[in-house]
Amino acid sequence: MKFDIKIDEGVKYMLFASLLFAIMGAFAKLSSQHMSSLEVVFFRNVFGVLIVGFAVLRSPMKHVGGKPLLLFFRGFMGFTALLAFFYNIAHISLGDAMTFSKTSPIFTALFAWAFLSEKLSSKGWIAVFIGFIGILFITQPSGLGFSKYDLLGIFSGVGAALAYTSVRELKKFYDTRAIVLSFMGVGTIGPVILLLVSPYVHLPELDFMLGEFVMPSGVVWLYVLAMGILATLAQVYMTKAYGASKAGIIGAVSYTNIPFSILVGLFLGDSLPGIITTAGIVLIITAGILVAKAK
């Protein structure tokens, strides 16, 4: 008996993009063994600036503009969320770090309701509630509250959600490439500024945003180059996916990023998540899919 299984083109693109994002995270983790998370963020963005900048030179941007502060806000929130995400990649399992970042659609639905007056259906509210329960399962706060990694993980989702929420408004005024550059530009200049001031600041609790510049050498160049290239390719295929299929379907498929990251993390020495953590991951994936379907 012959089975002919056809997979939607957009789903194929998103599955590939999710795998690329997971492998990109692996190279970010490997890079973090030789440099600060701040420097990793710099290299993650500088390649994107060069690629998008070249595209702008070939085809100049055309837009209305007029929202510079909101454009900067999008870039700043995206940069700080990425900084928290990469710091966690360096210190906790790749799967857990990726799960925290994938809470962003849940927060985006909440922020769009609060700031953009978008309606949130009963299914959407249920998804938000399930997502928060999932976060509690993963963080498992003790009497001392959340750990530093938990707080940074949650912020990586909240910061990304605020950035995504601002994009919905910015699309009315700016070329997509301008919005992308606002993120990558701040994500390139921000680390340079912080690296310059780091020698004069001695606050161990802020080590996630401080660091000393270390020139990559040998195999480390391979790590940072692979990270930048994979991140750019993942963005390209994710964009192709949303252009080929319904956003709700693609949004749901994007959660394959989590199991891919857990699998890739195992090759890097991460342990399998425990029962409670696994339950939290399942709840967050469920919440994300419900939000995607509601859209």
C-alpha cells in the first residue's frame, strides 16, 4: 500500500525555519563559551545589518515615516529581549531558553488587547491563562521567588511581545526593511556602547548586559558566522512560510522550534526536561497554538 502524504508548502518552510532557529541557538550557546552574551548579540545582528543594508542600497525604501520614537522602541525592546534570550541560552538548557522566548505570542495577544484595542476572544483569554500556568510550571518558583534565569526568560517573551505589538502599528508607516533595521541597528550599536562602558561598571547582577570584547579566533569565527547566517536564513524561510499559508497554521507550526531545540540541546549536553517542566512546555505550546488559531 502506497501513501502519498502532501505537506503544505508554508508548513515545510516553517518547519525548516524552526530547525534553523534551533541550530542557530546551538551556535549561540557554543559562542557563549568564548565570549559574553553581549558580544554574541552583536555578532547575531551585525551580519543582518550588512545583508539588509545591501538590499536597501539595491532598492531604496519607500514609506511615509513619522514615528521615529516608536521605531526606536521596537528596536530597543527587540534588542533587550534578545540579550536576555542569549544570556539564558548560555546558562540554561537550549529547550528551556527557547520555550521562554516562545511565550511572546501569548503576551502579544495581551498587549494588543491592552494597547491597540484588539479584541481578545474567550479562546484567547483561555490561551493566556494556560500560558501563564505553563510559565509557573517551568519556573517552579520557590519561597525565594523566581530565579534570575526565570525573570530573564519571562522578559525575553515580554520584550519580544512589546516589539511585535509595535510592529503592527509601524507597518502603517514604514517599509518592512526599516522595521527590521531598527531592531538589528539597535542590536548592533547597543552592544558596542555597553561593551565600552562595561569596564567602568561593577555590578555582578547586571552581567547579562555587560561584558568584555574578545576577538573571536579559530573555530569561534565558524560559530559566529554560522549563527549569523542561520539566523538570517531562518528569518527568510519564516517570512516565506507566512506568505505561503495562513498565519494561524504557520504560528502553530512555529512551536516545533521547542522540540527541535530540546533535541539539539541534547547533542550539546543538556539533560531532558523533568516531568513538571515538560508539562509547562506542553501548556505553553498549547497556549501558543490556541492564540494562533484565534488569529
